[in-house]
Amino acid sequence: MSIQYSLLLCILNILAYSVLEITGTNKIPGLIVFGDSTVDGGNNNQILTLIKADFPPYGQDFEGGKPTGRFCNGRLVTDFLSEMLGIKHSIPAYLDPDFGIEDFVTGVTFASSGTGYDVATSTILAVIPLSEELEYFKEYLQKLTSNFGNDRAVETARESLYIISIGTNDFVLNYFTVPGRSSQFTVDEYQDFLLGAARNFLIELYGLGARKIVIVGLPPCGCLPIVKTLNGISGRPNLEVIKKASKDYNVKLQNLVASLSIELKGIKLVYADIYNPLLRIIQNPNLYANILFFFHELCMGYHKGFENAEEGCCATGTLEFGFLCIPGNVLSCPDPSKYVFFDAVHPSEKVYGIIASTLMDTTISQFVK
């Protein structure tokens, strides 16, 4: 995507959001989210696992500097999307005791950091498997019915926008790291195994009333700081193998989306590409300081480019995430907005904001009439 085209999209975004606010034509009453740390608002705070982000420096740029459990210095893509759609500032975690069913009507995340489509992934990291996220959703529907009546529950399930962001851990923290699945499956076979799980999940979600669904592809996994740091260790695949696995998986996922869109009557299922938007930022961090990007960044309140696309802001930025991002580490960067990654796995809030803006242009706009 050219700089000029990005600028044009930004201007159109500003106009579109203004029209939505003025006319009230936004037909999305809420966001319902499933997945991993890319969309977990803090569910892991309530379970016994090491995969947590409920301490500084996580959340340092969130409202009040609060570490909510988000693996980021601030908000996530889904939080930004919720605000862009005029719903609310951020999406609460279902297990967060500070929120109740009244808060969840307009948005809730069932995501668990560290989880995957593969139940072995969640078992390795002692987090909530995707199947249990779905059970929580069923419980949520029951609470909606009890508190607001069956008609409201059915309408919420049908009209809300579902966002599913999951799969990275299956490759980065499971298949390419832990012996087991790699001895059972080739990369191609494992992709098909995960996509079979994705297919089953989508069909079950459809059966529970979901009709507007965005399913997110994999990021460029070979570009994550932790993956690059571990590159070359004996027995690990090289970066090209990991990069190819991400790209091939995304192609297959798009084929699955096309197939289910025909198979499931009345569904609007859309693939969301985050691979290319994130890769563009990583490969061209300084472009975001270009004057032609000023208005694009103004959409998100950012006016500077990135200075570092190689390491994360936390500690050395090469391996650390979660509990390894020790509070007060003198090696941590003073300004996360200069970094593409906040820790060795997860993007910074600034990147999430830019990706959210891109998704509004390319994906979410398809659900807004």
C-alpha cells in the first residue's frame, strides 16, 4: 500500500467516522471477542498461570496507568475498534470481577493469553482452551437471557460483531518450540489440523447465533523479536520456514472462510489480514514519521515514526514477555511509542492503533452500513 493511498484511506476514515456519529447508522451494537493475548483484556488474571501481564510496565499507558492484564503498554486492536465504532473505550474481560453483564452487553472478551486452536497449546501454558472460551460464551448468553430476556439475547448474539484472533501460539510457543506436535505432523499437516479446529469452532459459534464474524490471520511470526532471537538454536527451523508457515496458513484460512461463507446460510464471515500491515511497519518504521503520514497518525493521536522495529521495549526486548518483563528493569525503554514491539512477542499500543485503523478500512467497514 503506498503512502499516498494510506493518507487517502485515513481522510476517508475521518469522514466515515464522522458520518457514523452524526447519522447513527452504525449497526454494530457490540464486540464479542475470542482468542489469545492479542485480544485478552485480563482473563488470565483470574486463573493459575504464569502467562500474565497484571503488573507494570504492562498497562503503563492505559487509563490511569493500570496493568489490566493486556500484553501491551496500553490498549489492544479490539479496544481501538470498539472506540472507532462508537461503542466504548475498551473491551472488558469476561472473568474480570469489576465488570458485570450490563457491561458485557456492548462488548466482552473471552480470550486467554497463551491459548491456541490446539488444546495442547493451552495445556502447555496452563491457560484457558478455546473450547472453554466457548463455554463461557454459552454462560454469557444464559446471563443475557436471564437479565434482559430471550429476544435481547438473540438480538445481541445475531447483531454483535465477533472477532477471533488466535493461532500464533500454536506455532511460536508450541509447534516450533516444544517437542511433540512437530513429531506428529509436518508443518502442512499441522496447519490443516489447526484449520479443522477453526472450522469446528466457527460452525459451533454459528449454531449459537453468531452471524457477523471476523477471523484474524497470523502475523509475520518470523519477525517477532523472540523468534529472531531463538533463530539458529540447534533443532529449531530457520526463519524462512517459520515465515512460510505463517503465509501458507493464512492462504488456507482464507480458503476456509470462502468455503464456510457458502456453507453457512446467512453468515457474513470475513478474513482480516494483519500479516501485511504489521510487516509494512516492521520493514518501513521510519515511513511513519513522513509528513504524508501525519494525518494517518493523527487519526490515532500519533505524530512520530518508530525508531526500533527489532527489539521490544521491555527489558532487553529480545526474549522477555510476561513475568520476564520485570517491573523497574533499567534496560526497558522510556518511550514505548518509539518501538514497534512492547515486549518480545507483542506489538506496542501505537502499532495496535495503526492496525486497527487499517482494519477499519479493509475489514470492519464491510459490517457498517
